[in-house]
Amino acid sequence: MTLGSMKTTAAAAALLACFVGTAIVKAQQATETPLLSDQVFKNVQVMKGIPVDQFMATMGFFSASLGTFLGRAVDAAFARMQSN
């Protein structure tokens, strides 16, 4: 084997290892389902079925847009979700 072909073989092996590692990580991420807003909060009527982090971001946007604080119940439920 020449030096050039050994470098090519090493590069191909490294690339294959990266592809396999990426496939493993994606398979692990696919099995984890995020909590949904209606699973964490009791009285969600409009934004049902969205992930909790998206729900909290939307509520923060509403709160900032209105210039008000939307309630301690949302913060308490989010704290409970974070502790689990």
C-alpha cells in the first residue's frame, strides 16, 4: 500500500465513523417525544398538542406584547415540568 492510498483509506474510515455516529444520535433523538402543552397544563384550550418549550415561548411573546404578566400558574407548572 502506498502512503496516498493509506490516507484515502483512513479518510474513508473516518467519514464512515461520522455517518454511523450521526445515525445513532438521530435514532436516539427520534425515540424521545417531547411533553405536549395539554399534558403539562390543566386548562389549555387553544394551543393543545404543541411542545411545552414552544408553548412557553409563545406565552412569553404574548406577555411581552401585552406588557403584562400572564400568571403564576404557568410559571408553577413550568417549574414542575422542569423538576421531572
